[in-house]
Amino acid sequence: MPNIVSVLPEILLSCVGILFFLINKYRTANTPKTFYSLSKYSLYLFVLGEITLRYFDVKSDFFHNDAMTVFYKIILSVSALIIFSMSCKWFLSKNLNSAMFYALSLWLFCGLMLVISTNHLMILCGGMILIMLMQYALSLLYKEDEERQTGHQFGIFSAIMMLILISSLAYVYHQTLSWDIKSIAMHYKNKSLNIWDNMAYLGFMLNIIYMLGMFPTHISKIQAHKAAILPSSTVIQVLPLLGGYGCFVFFSGQTVVSDFKLIFQLIHLFAFISIFWGAFSLIKENNLKAMISYSCLYAIGVAILSLKNFDKDNLLSSLLYLIIFTVSVLGIYGILFSLKYKGEYLSELSSVQGLYSQKPMLAVLLCVFLMSIAGMPLSLGFIGKLQIVDSFVLLEEYWVMFFFFMAFFLILIAYLNIINQVFFSEKCQNLDRINNGSIFWISVFIIVFLIGILNPAFYIENLEKLIR
Amino acid sequence: MLNSFSILSLIVAIPFLGMLFTLAAKEAENGKTNNVFNVAVFAVISNIIMILRVFMLVKLNEPGLHLIEKYNWMKKPNIDIIFGVDVLSLMMLLAIHIAFVIGFVGIRNNYKKQKTLMVFSLLFLSMVNGFFISGDIFSFYMFFEAMLIPQFLLLGIFGNIKRKEYINRFFVYNMVGAILFFTAVVLLFNYHKGSLGLQQLSLMNLSNRLEYFIWGAIFISLLSRIPVWPFHYWISSVDSNLRNPMVFIISIIIPLTGLYGFIRFLPQTLPQVLDIVILLLQIISVITMLFISLIGYINKDRQYKLFSYITVYYIMYLLGVLTGKEDILLNIVYSLFSYLLIVTCLEIFSYYLYKEQSEHSVLDDGMLCAYPRLSIVYGFVTLAAVGLPLSSLFMSNFLILSNLLADNIQMGIIMLLAIIIVSCALLNEFFRLRDFEKWNANGVEIKDINGKYFALMLFVCFCLMMSFVKPLWFVFVF
């Protein structure tokens, strides 16, 4: 009988997802707030459970619950909580049933929790498949049949990735007769690798890359993200980015990086292309959600590129950069959740024209978050950029640093265009009143920013302790 | 001297706090209490008092930075933020603050988006203060880059620049310089394994390739802020079109940051191999000076004439800094103090005349005849600007020019020619504005500058006069 105690919090969350359907079916007086409250309390319980398990050092054959995984889980839980809170207002204003959204999001969340802490290859693949399915379902949520085309394309692409994943899994199991990732890694360490071994490993890595939304698997995801409703789009974009990164780090850390050198070189090449693809596409793009996606593509490229040796310093820089980026992106989402015109949320760049003349505080905050993503000094993002550039210098990757700056200029131009529209253009429409929920979260982000700027050591030292 | 009261941090914090209070203040309306203006001016004047207090605390004759404040900002990489001041930075700070007061008072009746203007101006001031009190290369870089954001927003909102791409390009090209600086700073950190004081950099020997790269990157980034060819194009395309005096004042502080960087970072001993680079820069500089001064002379736009004057003088100061002589550097700083006040006053007067002109729909020829108070101060400031013995500009520029002439007579002559041309341009403009025969009032009701404003201007003239007598006169008065 496998030890399932360590995975109890995840089981709890999955059950809550099922509970949502029951409540939705048998309880009549439901509002979006009902499901939000349930999700919120289940996330609190989840975090409490994770911390308790960590405190009592509960061990399992299938899962590792170390400080780092708990940290990832808490960060993801907080992000999920913020997104759920902002989404609740969206559902309230649209007067739509939110049960499906919260249930799918919780299952997606469960999948992410599994993939960042499992030692079992089957569970890893199961988690990945769950994530893909949930992302696909979220992308279709509240879309009319004719609007579901991009979602279906995303589904087809996900199915192909699943096939690759299952093939890789079958091949690896056939070769090693083991599900334990460490044993499998040991098996491969002692033998010379053939092309199929490399292909199987690449199959796993491609799926992780797909979860991250990195080149070459990003196109269908970005389209789906663009077409999805704002809450789904936020979940699809933010949660897999952080969770996928955790999975990438743990999976790569457990397998032997040096044995699959070629594949890691390939991943670095993908990361490099992602940076430029993200930066160039950002300049051309006019849809706000797609702009965030391309920013994420750029950021994940930078984070992976700085992970050359997987040593502690690289990891610290990369993780810090990504966390700061996520905070900034959540800040931008907070602003998007606040901007409405006649009840419709804004999605095009042209619709935020002259925002400054109507909502000056929101415009200034948008500028702060954009500058943070770009890494301008005296914004939190600068600390992330500094860490990344410092790691490039330590690795003596001067050319990579040069290209990083080139891409930085491209995204800066794109952000300047947004600022131009927001600050320097005349207003084109009278926006609705801002809801207080988003303002609360934006204020929290600003406090996080201020702490980070005044005392970055507070974040860095704590993160370093966790990594070491 | 270690400073326990954190007075320098306060100098950065006060405008920032002022900005927050201004943000909370009620937007000004015609004829009603102008809280935004009052709060902003109060913040700047409070800082002037703080700066004068710092002057009292600092032993001006002792070399090095004073009132050092040190914070460990980050452990990995190990970054210490160091603040410190000396007479150079204090003079600059004081001049900028007085310029801000003049600017704020000058636009007090302009209610269009006044709150925005004040908020971003104070944010900019806070960043500039951070820049001038930086005692280490890291904080120097941070404020060097951070000041671009409020400036960019001000240019975009108030610049009245028809083509927005100019502003984007201007920002991006400034960012190129800033990124070069950033690269140099990160390399330096890894090279020296820790924080680096400003003075340590000027002691660098420039012996290997990395050191050359670091120095070159900093050199280009600083140069990109000064309107020397080829950088002058972007700067002129933005600055010469500005119609808001406060934004103009802010935009002329940007070249000052580049110049100040040169004063701080120019190595005390430059290797011989760099002689050719310096010579090339000198040649480019004097050609730019001559070119800009001629365009300024020909151009009918008063704003462009002022811009060309500013450019020519900045380049002259740059050439002075490149001589690397200690006494010249000090004179440049004394001269810059008066120079900043003069160009601020000229800009504000020019703005006042533009406003009156557009309000009454009259030609500006001979216009000053109808404004006796304005005419007095305008005349005084113009004469001080062309180099008459009315401010510290006279003596300091005399010393700078004589040194440059002694170093290289050909270049010195071209430079002198450029200065004469821009001075003639300013004088011509003044005489045109004072030409009584061309003045055609058309029976319009003229409103001269009010008594309080005139008093402030007279006080500025007094400060200029006193700076001629003794550049640091206020240290002995207070």
C-alpha cells in the first residue's frame, strides 16, 4: 500500500473540485462567491496541510516534500488565490456560473502540485496530462462554438504532446522496468545512450517546455490564451509558468544533466529563440492578453537561459527573476481585471488609449509594472535583471548577455508603445468604475514592490536559504 | 565624516514625500487655492534649507566625500549603497533646486494638468538628488537610469512634440547609454568583488582589455547625455520643440548628469593610447559647437536660440572637464551654478512672453517695452548669460577658456567663435524684444509680472551677482 499521507492536500483539492459539481447541481442559491470562498478555504487548508507535512517531515516513496517544493507550492497557492479573487469579480459582473472555472483551475493546480514534487515517472506524466486537459478545458470555457476554433487547435496540439509523452514513458519503462525517476537516472548514468534514449528524454522535456509555453510549443498556447476569457487566460498563463519551471528544475535536477548535454543545449537554443520571438512578437501585437503571453515567453526564455549549470547561484538568480516577473504580471492582470467599458473588459491595446486622463493611478501602476518587467532601476524587476546579468557575467556568457540586452531593447520599445497609448493619447471611451477587489491586490503588489526595492536582501536571503 | 542623522537620504526622500502629498492634494482650479503648487514648492524649499544645512556641516576645503551614509542593500551580489557629498555635488543640487522653484513659480498660473506636472517633476527631482549624492558607482547608475522614466513621461505629456516616435527614440537611445553603464557596473562588481566608490573608479589604471571596455562603456554612456554629434540630433529634436518651461528645465538637467559623470569618473591618469580618442572627441565637440551656434543664430525661434546657447556651453564645459585640471573642475562647477539659474530664467521669461503673445495676439517685436519689470530682469539675465561680469559665469568661464586656449589654440579659437555667435544670438533676441519702434500694442491690456514674482527674480539676480563676488557666498551668510 503506497504511502498517500504526503499527498493528502492534493487529494483534498481534487475532492473539492468534485464537490463543486455536486454543489452546483443540488444547491440552488449559488453565486460566483460561493465557489470562490470554497476554493479560497480549500487553498488555505492545502497550504496548512503542506506546512504540517513538512513540519513532521512526512516521507513518501513517490513524493519529495522538501523546503523547496513547499516553497513552490506556497507561491503557487498564493498566485492561485490572487487569481481566484480577481476572477470572482469578473464572474459577478458577468453574472456567470463560476463552478466549472474554479473546479478546472483547482485540478490544474493539483496537476502542478504533483509534477513539482513527484519521484514517480507515471505520476509525473499523469500530472502533465491533467494539466494539459485542464488548460484545454479552461480555454474553451464560456466560448461559443465558433469561438472555440483556437481552443480546439490547442487541444489537438496537446493531444500530440500527450502521445509523445506516453511514447517516451513506455520506452523508458520498457528499458528500465522502473517508475522511480532516480533509479531511471542511475540506469542511464551507467550505460551509453543511444538515439532513442535521447529522443525519449527529449519527449519528456518537450512536454515540460510545453507546460512553460516556451518555443517551439508556444504558438497554439498563446492563441488559446488570447481567445480564452480573462480568468481562464490568467490561470493558463501564470500557474503553469511557475509550476512548469519548478517541474523543469526538479526533473532536470534529478536526471543527470551532463549525460543529456545535447538536449540541454537544444533547450538553451529554444530559450534563446523564445526571448527574441517573445520580444519581436510583442512589438507587433495589439491584444493585451497576447502581449502578456509574449512577455512570459521572453521571461521564461531568460530564466531558462540563465540556468546553465543548475548550480545554486544560477537557480537563485533564475528563480528570483521569475518570481518577480510573476508578481509584475499579476499586477498587470490586476489592472486588466479593473478596466471595463460598458461591462466589457478591455482586451485591445487601442482600448486603453488615454487611460491616464481617466484613471491616472491605474495608468501609473501599469507603467510601474511594465517597467518592472523590463527591469528598470528602482523597480522590483531591476533586482531580477541584476541577478540574471550577474549570473551571465559569472558564467562568462558575454554573448548571451549581449543578446539579452538586444531583446531587452525590443521589449522596451513594445512597452514604450503601450505607455505612449496610455499616457500620451487622448481618451477614446469612458471607462466604468473600478472594482475594489483588484485595487486591493494591486496595493498588495505595490507593498511587495516597495519591500523589495528598499530591502531586496529580505527576499534574496530567504530564497537563498531555501535553495541551500 | 560619518553621518548619523541620514540627512542625505532625507534630501532624496523629501521630494518623493512631496510627490506623494502633491498626489493627494486637490487639483488646482482657476483663481482658487492652489494646493498642488503650494505643496510642491514647499517640498523644494524645504530641500533647499536642508542643502544649505549640509553646506554648514561639510568642511568644504577637505577633499573627498562628506557626511557618508552607507547601507548594505543586497548581499548577493554584495552591494552597498553609499551616499556622500562634496562641494561639486552640493552646488549642483542647490542650483537645480533653485531652478525648480523658479520653474514652479513661473508656471503657477498654468492649470492644465498641473498636478501631473508637479508630481512627475518632484519624482524627477528625487531621482536627480539621489544621483548627485551617490557615493558609489551602483547607486550612481541606478539614479542615472531611473530619472529617465519621469522625464520620458513629462516629455510625452507636456512636450507638445508632434511626432511621438521622437520621444521613444530619445528614451531608447538614452537607455542604450544606460545599458552600457549597467554592463560596466556589473563587470566592475565582479572584477573588484564588491562595491566600488566613485573616486576609486577614477583611480583605475586602464591596463587590460576589460578595464578599457568598462571605461569605454561608461564614457559612451555619459557622452550620450551631452548634445555632442551624433547624439545632438535626438536631443535637439526633443528639446528645441518643448513649450512647457518646467519640462524644458528638466530636459536641460539631463546633459548635466552626463557632465557630472565625466567630472567624477575621468581617470586621473589617462593612458597615452587614449589621447587619440580624446583628440577626436575634442574635434567633434568644437565642430558641433560651431554648427549648433550658427543654426541658433540663423533660426528665428527663441527656444532654439536658447537651446543652441545651452548646447554650446555644455560642450565647452565638457572640454574643460577633459583637461582634468582640479582648479578648472571647480570653476566649471561654479560656472554651472550660475549657468543653470540663467537658462532657467531665460526659459521662464521666454514662456511668459509666448503666453502673453498668444493671449493678446500681438507680434513679439519690441514686446519688452510694455513689460518694464520683466525687461529689467530679462536684460540682466541676458547680459549675465553672454558673459558680462554679473555672475560667476564671467570669472569661471574666463579661466576655463584661457586654459583651453592655452592647451590648443586652434580649437580654442573655434570654441570662442561659437560662444560669441550664441551670445550675439541672445543679444539680438533681446534687442529685438526691446525695439520700441516695432512695438505695436493695438490697445491691448498688458499685464507685467506680478510683484512677488519680480521680487523672486530680483533675488535670483542678487544671487547671480553675489556668485560673481564669491561663488560660495551663501555659506558665509547663513
